[in-house]
Amino acid sequence: MKEKFLKILPYSGYVLFVSLGLLVFFVAAFLVVVVRTKEEQKVMMPYVIGKNYIEVHNELQRLQLKVRLESERIPEKTDGIILSQSIDAGKEVEAGSKLYLTVNIGFDRVTIPDVKGQDLKRAKAILEKVLSGEVYVPLQIGGITYVPAVGDEPADTIIDQIPAPGKETHSGEKIYLLVTETNPDKKTSQTLKDGSDESKLVGIPVPFAVDYLQRKKIPYRIKEATKPEFREGHGLVSSFELKPTGAEIGAFYLKPSTSLVQDYEFLEYEIDDDDVYSAKVSYTKPGEGVEIEKEILTSQSLKEDEMVRLVVHRFANTKVTLLGKETGVAKVWKLKGQY
């Protein structure tokens, strides 16, 4: 029995050695597979900004990226276009990584019609049927600001609009109208008599509120801008108060995108010298060479180190000039969008 056991023992050692060898081999093979699999799970992030999400959806799925969509609304850009990506293009990441894409959400694409010079009834009819592709869609009126007619301006007529004509946008953008009063003696929605209707100026474009005050020869000051809760409030009057010294206007404002042709601009300047100041804005449409000029600040006494603030709606090549009665040109702003 002992001799038989001694004969088997060498074979047992051999079997044990082979078993350990096989174990080491399989463990090494397993590790190689794991490493290779891990390497295979690395993917290269493509550049998708400017592309429509529908076009890249399948490709991102193939790369096994977990896409999370966020939305932003830029009227001048096409619906569905990717505005930003959280992972830089060309970066190697693991399959299954989260990718956040910001996609533009829009409405029916429209071109803002020109209703200036139309009576209010006709303007409303035009805005009810605006061509979008092969169908007609309505544009919502955000507000109507009535102002006293000046010179030979006809009553109940559109004299300005925001957005300006020709803007490529979406049907969800509101349009604001500046209209001459039907009857100058009639109390309108913007009457400031006894200060009872001051709040009616809140929510209209700041340039329209300024136009109203200029026509009424009411001096004004614009306070520091505040950020609106929603982008739709950008450029609108946030507060209004009529004081013995004039009107005080609050403005909602977001830093404009220089790439957009049309936007509101909030301008500030610290006065160098005591003087009586005026400001004018002029617009020149590219290719037309026609300059439209309007005074937006008239003969207001400002002290040294006092801050003057102006809000304009930029829709073409825009120039704003601040002038002192005695000191001459104090500041010139030249504003222009990229496209």
C-alpha cells in the first residue's frame, strides 16, 4: 500500500503543477480579455454643434453615450440645432458616459412683417396671418404703447415695432407696437395723470417708454438693470415711478449676444463734466445707406461722476451719441451684430 502511494505521489505533483499552470493561464487570459474589453469601450467624442439632433442621434447611440437633452430658445437659429455639448470633440471617453446636449427649441419659422405706417386694425390683421413655409400662422402682440402724435403723424397708426421688420424668428416671439393716440385728449393705457396709471408702462419695451416720455417732455433716469426671471422679459420696463424731478425707469436686461442682428443694448457712462446732455440714436441699414435718427435724451442736467444709462433696440448698424451742450461729444457707442 505504501509502495503504491509512493508511486502515485509523483503523478499527483505533476497534476498539481499542471492545474496551477492552467489556473495561471486562465487568470491571465481573463485579465487580457477584461483589459481589451475596457479598451474597446473607449469612444471618441464627435463634434455635433450646429448639427440637427435627429441627424446625430443614431451615431451617439452607436457610441453607447447616455444623452441628456437640455433646451434653449434662440429665435435666429433653426429648431433642433445643437447649441453646445458637455464633452469636447475629440476627447476619448468610456462608453456609457453621460453627454449633455443643449438643443434649440423653436416654433414655426417666420419673417417679421413691416406694419409701420399701417393703422392698428390693419396691422392686427397682418399679424394674424404671417406666412411660415406653406402655411399661415399668427404672431402674438406683446403690448401696444400709445403715444401722442408729433408733427404730421396720423392718429391710430403704427410708428414703430419691436422686433424690426425682416427679422427671421419663430411664431412664439411677441411683437410690440408703438401707436399714435386716436384722440390726444383721450386717456390712454399709458396716461400718467396724477400718477394713477404709472404701472401701465411696466412690461413694455424700455425704448417705447422712453419715446413716450420724450414726447411728453418728461425727464427720466434709468436705474441699474436687473436680470429677468425669463428671457422674454429682456429689454422690458421692470418698474416705473413718476417723481417731481421726472420719471425713474427700471429695466430688465440680459447681456446681449453680439451674434444677433437684433437685440436690446444697455449703455452706461459716467459723466466727466457738469453739463446739459442730450443723446441721439441713429440706424443705418446695411446696403441701403439710409440713416434714421431719433433723440432719446433731451437737455437733461447731469453732474460730474453721475451715471447716465440708455437702452436702445439694436436692429441694424446702430450708433448712439451722448452730447454735452457746452462740452460737445462725450461718448459714442457703435453697435453691430455679426449676422
